[in-house]
Amino acid sequence: MPIVAQSTETTDWVSRFADEVIAESERRAPGAKTSPATGPGVVVASGLSPSGPIHLGNLREVMTPHLVADEVRRRGHQVRHLISWDDYDRYRKVPAGVPGVDETWAEHIGKPLTSVPAPKGSPYPNWAEHFKAAMTASLAEMGVEFDGISQTAQYTSGVYREQILHAMRHRRDIDAILDQYRTKKAPAKKSQKPVDEAELEAAEGSGAAAEDDGSSGSAGYFPYKPYCGNCEKDLTTVTAYDDDSTELTYACTACGFSETVRLSEFNRGKLVWKVDWPMRWAYEGVVFEPSGVDHSSPGSSFQVGGQIVGIFGGKQPIGPMYAFVGISGMAKMSSSKGGVPTPADALRIMEPQLLRWLYARRRPNQSFKIAFDQEIQRLYDEWDRLDAKVADGSALPADAAAHARAVGTAAGELPRTPRPLPYRTLASVADITAGHEDQALRILGELDPANPIASLDEARPRYDKAEAWINTHVPADQRTIVRQEPDAELLKSLDEPSRQSLRLLLDGLADHWSLDGLTHHVYGVPKVQAGFPADATPKELPPEIKTAQRTFFALLYHLLVGRDTGPRLPTLLLAVGQDRVRALLGE
């Protein structure tokens, strides 16, 4: 699926990163990127901690390498996109607003996420699997291919044993690197806006939740933390270690348990985060991995990891820092707070193409918002205009590239709505019909009489997304309820100009009964009433015509739905039907 030429002057940000990734991969292992027989090829990585709902800010941790990996794959290279599930991280706190979870979950703080019970009623065996499942389903709907790695499985099966022993042997070297940053303060940023705690948490990626760099006490520094053999918590301190025998003694401050184990055989613990992450870079051969804003300061895990990775014989990945993702009409996202939108929440109200496009069209260091309010209608209008420009060849190269990345991957196009009618029209129809599919089909069939829609399936899944948005994100007092009876009192009080405007509308109703026809007719009534042609352009009209149109529209809304505003009038008229419109307007 070609996108655009590869010149850096005309390409989008994804293509530029793909150029860098291919070049870096070739420098590290010439030839390995193209031959499946010589290894995994280009390795890009993401990391997600299933410590609670995985939100739309975390999705940028996945979409940035996904888009780059897909572009590399389109060029014919072997690519592996890893998602490390940090499910062996400690359970830090009980997130607010999670159904089926109460304060009793606090007793599990300090345990691995895979040792914490799933929320009540969940079909999954533990906390981590419960939240991984929702994200995995969303990524599948978005066409994101990846290799998932459970860090619980890696650690408890002994996969990293040699790396752990190596880190322990070189613990003084690691401690010396970390010590360079322990007393340093980050210099003030001149060009970046202030970042608050919620924003940092919203940008958490792989393991950023725990910036622990290991324990240091009378016995020395140790980059490894065991989980207690009695209470399963990581509130442990290593009190002794012997390099030759690999005997390790630890004590638990939570329950008082203590034991001595042989680390060459022990699998119930993990490297601390600032050592664990660079170890994995070396182990997996990661070439590209983005990082959140919390990794940009001196002493952060990405910067420190760039030095520690050499101890494991590896190199630091290239990759951008990614910026904050917000929600239109909502406070900053943080997975520790209730009601944080997830990819699944977004996919209930928008097609995967639109969600992919939001991440593809902005450079990783640019923040953007995802709309759950009325703004979603404007976003869909913008998307449909881009779709039309791509179809007629008038889209700019970077815009066409973002569109191509949104509608499909190297594996092919994502399923799409056969008849992508305007989202705002579908939302209005869903609002007015309140779940009555036969009425929805009638209205949609009258939008374009020359090419009527024959089945709601032609408008799906977009229609279902718009209906879900109406039902879940539009307040009850903003929903549209058509009057059952005419407003006799209002009709009786109308002056002659108002009565004349209603007669003009009703006289031409049958001849203009389509979406385009009614749009022309409704806007034309005040023009005709003022002595101008119905098709006169705004430049040909005095300013007072706009005022007359607003007054006329408000009258229609009051007579039809009892409010000053409502869905677009042409859609509303089609929804109400000719006979009922005539009755409510006093004919």
C-alpha cells in the first residue's frame, strides 16, 4: 500500500522516522533487517503497565512505534513490534472508579499485578489479565499487529536469569551511573510548558510508574528486588549477596519474613525499573521505542538507561518523546482517577480509522485532544473532507499519508462503512428515532432519493458509533423530543410575517423533500420573504437576512421540539415526516 515518495521534504513524520530506523538497524546488524532467517529484523517496542484501565494517553506509547513499524514493513523489511506487558510490576494503589473494586484491594498493594485478583465479576484470572484483555481487543480493532511479552512469564520462568546475575555482578558499576543523578536537580525547561503530576501520570509508558533505582544499605547497592515468599509483596530489602554462590538473603518489612535463596535458581523477583528497561533493550535488540514526558529530564529512566544498557552489551533505542493526549471537554487523563477514557471507550463512538488518524496526523511531540463531546462532529467533518480530497487527488502529500495510515496497514485496509454518511446527520437521526431502526432507515432513505440507502448495514458501523455517542455522551436535557401536539398558543400568537414564513416553507415542502433540497429550501425562505431569490449567495444579501434566518430557525425549533436549538433543520424535518411537520406547523 504505497503512501508517498520518500523524500524528507515531502514525507510525513512517520516516513522520516522509518528512514532513521532502517538506517540505524542497518548500522547495528547489516543485512539482518531483510532476512527472516537471520533474526527478527527491525525491532520496535512499546511498554504498557496493566495497573488499571489503559487509557488513550498510553495508546500513544503503542501507536507511535506501530505506525513506524508499519511503514518499515510497507517497504518490504522484516519488522517485529514488541509490547512488553509490565504485569510483574508492583500493584501501587487502588485506581478510582473501577467497577467491581473496593477498598479491600488495598491489601494487595506491593504484590505483582498478576497476583492481584481481577475486579469482581471479571472472567479473567487476575488484575493484569483483566486490563490487558480490553487493550488487546481495541488494538485488534485498530489493526495493530504486535508480539506481546508478559514480564511475569519472562521473570518467573527464568528467561532473564543470566541478565539478573550479570546485573548483580556489575551492581557497583550500575550504582556509579545512578549516583551521578541522585543529587542532581533537573535544570529549568525554557521552551516547555509546566507539567503537572496528572500530566506526567497520563504519559506513563513502560514501567515509568516506578522510578525505583534499587536498594542501598549497609550491605551495599542491589539492583534486584525479590517478592516476599510469605506475603508476596515487594517490601523487601536485600541484606546479603554472594557473587560466587549467588546466595541472596532478604527480609520483608511488611510481614517480617526472611529467607536465603540461590539467585541462580530463584525466579520470584525482578530487576528494578531503571535497570530492567535497558536490560530488555539489549536482550530484545530494540532499535526504536518512544518515551513519555517523564523520561525527558536528567536522571530519568530513559536517559540513565542509555548508559546502563552498555553494561548488558546493548545500545539505547532511538525514538521521540511523545506529548500529552487530552480529551475534549475533560480534565487531563490519569489512570489513577476514575472515568479515564480508554481506547475501547473511543471505539464505541468512532470508527478505528478516525482514531488512527488522530495519532497519525500529529508528530509525537505535539499534543492533541480526542473528542467525546460535540467536537467529534467537527472532527468527522474534517475527516470526510480529507477522504474526499484523497479520492480526487487534491490532498497534500503529508495529509494523504496520514489518511493512508488511518484507513489501513501493510496487511490491507481496515473494514469501513460502505455509505459513510455525515456523522452529525447520523447522530441526529439516532437522537430523534431513539432506537427505532425502521424509522432510522426511513429517514436515511430519504436523504438522497436518487440513491436511497436500502439497509442500515450500508451505514454501519458509523451509524452504530453515532448512536452510541448520542446515548452515552449527550446529556438528557440536550436530547431531541419531537412534540406530540402542536403548540396552539404559540401558533395563535404569531404575527403575519411569521405566518407567511411558515406558509412558504410548507408550500415547497413536498418539492424539496431530500437533505439537499430541504437545506436549500429552509435557508431560502427568509430570502424569498425579503424579496431575494432563494439561491442568492451571502455576498448578494444584506446582513439582516442572517438575522431573519436565525429568527425563522428558532421558530421552527420551538414549534417542532420546544427548544431554541436542535439537530440540523433539514435532518429534523426528514425525521419528523411531512405529515407530522405540517400538523405541528399549523397546517
